[in-house]
Amino acid sequence: MIGDEGEQIGVMPPFEALKLAKSKNLDLVEISPTAQPPVCRIMDYGKYLYQQEKKEREAKKHQKTITVKEVKFRINVDDHDYDTKKNHVLRFLDEGDKVKATIFFRGREMTRTGLGRQILERLIKDVEPHSIVEFRPRQEGNTLHAILAPKKTAVEREKEREKEAKQKAKAEKHEKQLLEKMAQEKLGSEKEKPAASATTEDTSSGAEPVTERSAS
């Protein structure tokens, strides 16, 4: 028998355990029915269920559902389109999703499957720092595809984003301090200009100094 504070009460008859639970306006819950004797605990069962549901909801918030995003290529893709699609692949990988890179062959393009394989191999090499290859290029009918997965885990990506955010904030703070310093220096130099011009006027007014003449 375990009390509502987690303390060990000891072995007692079921009716006494129920009586004790009712005296506290709580429930008697069997938590280990296979033990000899069975283990029960006094608790607020409704509150217990609510807390369990809350924990499950919190756990789901931190779970990342991995999806497979498909990026389609053509065997006659030019460099600009290739770079655009490659950037899509990198973005999906950075978001934690897997990527299925696919090439469809139409009609006579089936005689040029080797060119399609070269495109996928090029993609695999270009995104290698960010991905691992789950399936190398394989052909199924008129389709050639490869599957890539993120190299970094969600935790690693989050740490990297936090690090980048801190570095950005530090750089912005340094830039702000530098601008403030420049503004103060400019303000100081503007205050010194009137005093300097006044001195110049005194020395260039053309007045001759007065000197004493000795009596003859």
C-alpha cells in the first residue's frame, strides 16, 4: 500500500485501504496487480489522468513528423533549373524532411537513362555535406529516383540555429555600439568648431597691439 504522498504504508486488507482512501476523498488505484500481494496507491485518479494527457500533449509538441518531399528533374534540365531544384532539396533537408529526387523518362528518353543517373549522382555529390543517401539511384519502369535524408538530427539543427542567432545578435550589438561611438565623435567635433572660428576672428581682425612709448 502506497499513500498519496508516496509514502509506504504497508500491507493492509482491501476494505481498510478503501476506507483510508475515502477518508481523504481520494481513490484507491491498483498499480501492480501481478505483484504478491497486489500494490495499490491512494491518489486523485482524475487528476492523474489529466496530468498524463498533458505530458502526452507536451511530448507530441516536440516530436518531428518526418515527411518525404519529392523534387522532380528532367534529363534536359539546364544549370539554372538544376540549381533552383537543388536549393529546394537543401531547404527540405534543413527542415528535417527526407527528399525523393525523381526523373521521369518519356518516350525516347528511355534510351538515355544513363544521363538521368548522372544528374542524380551530381545532386548526391552537391548536397553531400547536408545529407546521407538512403537509396542510391534506382529505376522502376520509366522512373529513376534516389532518396536522401538529413545528416543532422533535429536537436543538432536547433543548436546550430541558436548558435547562428547568438552570433547575429552579437554582430548587431557591435555594429550599434560602433555607430553610437561615431555619432558621439561627430557631435564632439561639431562643438569644437565655433570655439576654433572665434579664435581665428580675434587674430585676424587687423587691430595693432598697443605699446607704451617712453617719454622723451
